[in-house]
Amino acid sequence: AQQQRNLDNIVSQQPRIGGGKKSKKEFSASSELEVKNTSPMSEQDSGILDVEDEDEEEEVPGAQDLVDFSPVYRCLHIYSVLGARETFESYYRKQRRKQARLVLQPPSNMHETLDGYRKYFNQIVGFFVVEDHILHTTQGLVNRAYIDELWEMALSKTIAALRTHSSYCSDPSLVLDLKNLIVLFADTLQGYGFPVNQLFDMLLEIQDQYSETLLKKWAGVFRNILDSDNYSPIPVSNEEVYRKIVGQFPFQDAELEKQPFPKKFPFSEFVPKVYSQIKEFIYACLKFSEDLHLSSTEVDDMIRKSTNLLLTRTLSNCLQNVIKRKNVGLTELVQIIINTTHLEKSCKFLEEFITNITNVLPETVHTTKLYGTTTFKDARHTAEEEIYTNLNQKIDQFLQLADYDWMAPEPGSRASEYLVDLIGFLRSTFAVFTHLP
């Protein structure tokens, strides 16, 4: 199934010049369903084979090449001659049912590695490929109804096992690999005529869980970015650095363009970093939706919903935590307000970014809007409240420290030191506020 898909992709993506070689390399390097486990093709062999046989379809070994069916045929023949064919039929089916149950028992640590899942899937595929072969090479030893009934049982047990095991998985890349494996498993069995819609439905459940693991991962990413930021405008010394930052973050300011170097962007480091990470997250969401036979509107909807969770829950929490920290000064709070203003403006570019990926126009009826603007507005309100609280506390502290001589017989020639300091503090603070939008 994987080889077939790689060939399909290559045919649709590029002209056939040397294309085969590449597909084979990919195939051998990541062969999800290596049929001959005893003698895996080495990478070089497969490459050479492919160059020579490029024009003719290469034969993948079938069930009869890998399994010796003669004992079954022999028994069937003997029982038929003895006139007890039905006895053997019922015996065969009963034994195979027992075997199916064994095959469908997942190992307890299956969720720990991809190989655990791969082995489990290979067993199931192997079982049904063998039964399919028996169905087509014997007259009625098994029939379609019997195989369909077995497949129904297998499907429900496999899906139950996958639900349980995948829920233990906290690594998004393993969940993604598992998804690719399930898609190949489904495609392989579909090739043998088994209905696999339920597997694709279950993949949509796993997708919600994949989103959750991604959100957890990105919470850590955002925390690191916000913790390592210096909360001061980014200085630029030359054109190259300027272009690099404008490349990372959609910022246009004619005034700033004209200024000579060195100059400063109004925002601090965390703005381009957070913006880039949101895009990375969108790519990671997109990876899951590949090969799921979804329409572009479904993919678009899925990406937007996940991105909204990233903005309104994950990023929002990280920003609120930074603002509410004990040691955050007024300059940092002012910088956060400026930063969130710029991030809020960038939301429309994120919308465009998603539209370009999925080709679903924002005017489409059901398109979900990104709620980024509310996230950044909320963060800004919190920061403004913190500034207000901080200022009031500072003024209170200045006035509480002062021990005025209330009973002085005549006024002093100048204001008390405390008031002079307070006015000085307010002056410098309001100078910082001039940067605010």
C-alpha cells in the first residue's frame, strides 16, 4: 500500500525523470509494512532493482509466495474423498476463529513504540490476507459471510485497542506516526475489499488527542520564549537584520523604513518568535489531516479550531502568567502592551496563511474565525490593570515612607525629599508610557 502511494504521489508531482529511484529509496527507508520480515530488502538492492525495472510494475510477493498452503489443501482433499468435507470446514473455521482472537490481543506495552503498533497491525493484515487467499483458492472452505463476520469482530477489537493505547501517548510525533500507520493499515485492507470507514472515523478521534498533545508541547515552547525575552525593543544595526525580522513577522512602517541604522523595532523578541511558533503549530496540525480523505473545508475547519485553542487557551495562559508575576516592572508591562498590539494586528496574516494552505476562502459559509484578537486584547487589559495597581502601590509606598514634621512652625524652603523623589519617579514612568499606543 505504501509503495503504491509513493508511486501515485510521484506520478502526480513530477515528471518521470529519475522519479522511480527516489520513491524506492523512500520506500525502503520507511517501509511501514515490510512483508518479508525475514529478509528485508537492503536500501541499495531496492534502488538498483528499481532503476532496471522502472517501466514494468514490480511484483510484491503475495500470500502464496510467503506461506505454504499445501497442508490445508491436502487435508481438504482427504476429507472430501472420505465424504466428510463439512467436518473439516467447521473444524478449520473454529480453529481460525481462535487464532483470530489471539492475533487481536494487543501486547500490553504496545503504546510505547511504533514497532509495537506495527507488529500488531502486521499480524492482523497477515491473518486476513491468508483468509482471503483461502477464500479464492478453495471452493467454499470459507465463504464471504464468514470472513465478513471475522472482520467485524477484528475491526471492533482493533478500534477498542487503539483507543485505549493511543490515549496513553503524550508525544505528538508518535501520534502522527501512528496515524500514518493506521492509514496504511486501512488502505492495505481496503485493497482486499474490507470496509475500513470505521478506522478513518476513529482517526478523527485520535486527531483531537493529537491536538491536545500539540497544545501541551507548545505551552512549553511559549513559556520558554516569554521567559527568555528581555522585554526591550529589538535593535537593528543593518539592512540584513532588518529584513530577517520583517521576514519572520509581518511588520510595515514607512517611518521606520526611512530612519537610518541603527534603529529599533517597537516590539521585543517574543513577537516574531511567538508568531513563527503559531505558524509551526498550524503546519503540525496540517500534517495530521493528510491522507485522511477529508475535504479542504474540513481540513480548514480543523486547523482553525486547533489554532483557536492554541491562542485562547495556551498562549493566553502563558501571557497572563507573565503579567501576573511578582517581579514584573512597569517597563516590562508597557512592552507587553505594545507587543500584544502588534500580535493582534498580525492575526489577519495568520488567517491568510491558513487560507493559502487549505485554499478555502474566508468568505465560505462555515469558516471559523480566529479568536486571536480577543486573546491579545485580554492580555493587554490585564497588563493595563497591573500598571494601574503597581503605580498606586508605588505612590502609597512613597507617602507611607515620609515622616513629615506636621508641627513645623513655618514652611520649609523646598518640598520634602520624598515628594521630590515621587515626582521624579512619576516623570520617568510617564516617559516610558509615551511608547504606548
